[in-house]
Amino acid sequence: MARFLPRSTRVRVALFAALASALLLGLGSYWFVQALRSGLENSARALASDKVYAVLALLNSGVAPADVPKQLDKGGGYMISRDEVNRCSTGLPSVPFEGRAQVFSPDCVIALPYGLTDQVYVGSPTADRRYFVDAAEFLDPVGLQTVDTAQRILWGGVPAAALFIGGVAWFAVRRSLRAVGAIRAEVDGVRAADLGRRVPVPDSGDEITELAVTMNEMLARLDRSVRRQSQFTADASHELRTPLASMRTQLEVQLAHPDRLDWRRSFENAVLDVTRLEALAGDLLLLSKLDADQHARHDPVDLADLVTRHAATRLPRDGVEVTVGIEAAPVVPGHAGRLERVLRNLVDNAERHAKSRVTITLAASGDQAVLSVQDDGPGIPAEDRERVFDRFVRLDDDRAREDGGSGLGLAIAAEIARTHGGTLSIADSVSGARLELRLPLA
């Protein structure tokens, strides 16, 4: 059916509006005319009913049917017969009565006008009645003229109103689609290298405005995503180039001077660089999955058990003691491996900056589990508290590179927290840095 409809949205909307209005107005007009005519018929029926009871009252008082017209001189428009079935026969000879009544027999009288069009008839019940009376009453001529006039007006007015409504719908849709056309033209010109463009936002405050605002927000997200991806690609290339350059240098020197260098030491250094490359590639792969919202399966995870197992299997670091304080045993929905990765990254980061102690604390607050990792190091400056969660950010580049940090640990932890519906932030502390993970309870 769609192929038979016009392709233009304006024409389709105008056509449907005209047809719908024609149908509704036509039904309403029909109901209105019928209601007017029904009112006229009810009024005439009431008058005819009164006439029936007036004639019956005369008959019951002993007045003969032939004499009723004399008593009800202005009654007119009724028939008196012995019963309803055997009515007066117009074929019988009649005796005129003052020109307005016909007497067919002593028990059969018709008072004129009777039997004409535009009359309403009301008959008397036959039970316990000596005579059957059938009264006629004309419909109000003024009312009939009013009904006819209304019919003529509506007959021409309904199509005209339907066409008018269709035209108004066409112009309204045309004005609305003008803004859509401007939005479409602007979006059509957006390219990957020019995501800073925005569509015009009309001031109508309607759905078109909401569409424009939503598209601008989408373009802003795309712009941020592309910029972030470009920066991420550049940073990743830089991070990958460093160990590769180191490996190449060592191999070239070993090949150039095989007798002067310790080949075992060179290979050990190369293995360290490969290990760094492997860890960096794994971090980049995990970040790509998190960026694509490839959520892992979420199962109930006992954080107390996870923290205890991690502390028990963690290798000690010289001069740094890791202590655990479990105040509650919250269970959260999530991926145990990724949540353990968050804990490992937080503790690794704390150990690199701690002087002698790292404290892991697990508690519950309302409907959230709170996991905090605190060190006794120099802490994080207030101006860097947001920046530390960016990718490839090192507040102490030289020391981070010596320890093998890639600047992705906190970024990965923050992304995992986001995919679990939680947050990772830096909380206030008296000394050192305190990183706080909040996750919704199961």
C-alpha cells in the first residue's frame, strides 16, 4: 500500500488530515442533522399524543365519533375507528362535515388533514378502549426549513473544511520540515575531519528542537570520541615505539659487536622489552573492548573473598607492607576477573608511590560497596585528580618508566568501574593518596 501513497511527507500528512477531517466532520454533520430532525419529530409526536388523549376524553364522555369534530373544532388530523386492524376504508361513501371531516360510518371518522407527508402519527392503545384513535401532526415547517438549510450548508461546508484543514496541515508540515531540511543539509556536510560542526537549533521548542539538540549532542560525543581515539592512537604508537626502538638498538649493537657485548644480558633486556610490549598490547586490547562496551558476563562477586585472595597471593615488595581491613562483606554483580584487575591496578599504583605502607579497606555504604586503597606517599595534587584517570598519563614520568608503568592502569580501572555501573575517584585523605571504588550492591 505504501507504494501507492505519495512520497512527499507533506502531501501524505495533508491527505490524511483532509480525509480524517472529512470523515469526522461528515459523521458529526450527519449526527447533527439527525438530532435536529429527531427533535422536530419528538415535538410533533408530543402534540399528536395530546390530541389522541383529547379525542379519547371526548369519546369516553359519551360523544359520538361523528360529533367529535364539532367538539374539537381545531383538533384536525386524526382518525377514529372501531379498532386498529379494521380501519376506515376510503372506498366507502363519506359524508363531509363542514369541509374538514369525513364520516364513513358512525364508528369511523377521519378529521383532515390526515394521511399526508411530513406528518407524525401516534395511535392510542386498544386495551380497554371503545375506539382506536390515530392522530397526525405536521412537523414544524420552520424547523424543517432550518434542517434543510443546515443540510445544504454542511453539504458544501464539510468538503471545504476538509480541504482547508489539509492545506493548513500541508503548510504546518512544510514549515516544520524546513528546519529538518536545514539539519539534514548540515549533517550531510559533516565529515570525520570536521566533527566540530553543529546543526542549527530552531527556537520552536518542539520535537524538531529536541532532535537538533540530540544530534548536536551526538556530534559532540563523536567529536570527543574521534579526538580521543586519535590521541589514543598517537600515544599508543609512542609507547610501542619506545620498547621497539630499545630492542632494535640492542640487536644492532649485538650484531655489530658480537665479541664485545654480553649476548645473555642483551637477550635479557630484549625479553624485558617484549614483556612490556605484551603487557601494553593486553592493556590496549582491554581498553578497546571497554570502549566498545563489550560487557563481560556479570555474576555475583564476593568482594571480601576477592580482596583476601588477592592479598594472600600478592608478591611482597621491598620496603612496602600491604594491609587489609575488611569492615563488611558486600556482594556486587560483576566480572570477578576484571574487578580483580581493578584491585591489582590500584594496589600496584599505590605501591609505586608508597613509602612503607598500603592499606586496602572494604566497607559498605547504603546500597554501595566501597573499596579504598590508600598509600602513605606524597599524594596526588588537587589539580591532577582528574587527569590521573586519562590514558598514558604519568605524574612522575621517569620513575613510572623505570617501574614499567604504561600510564594505563588507572584509566583501565576507571573504565571497568564505569562498565560495572560504579565510579572510581580520589577521596580526601590526611596523607598520601586514597583511591575509592564504589559499586552497586547485588
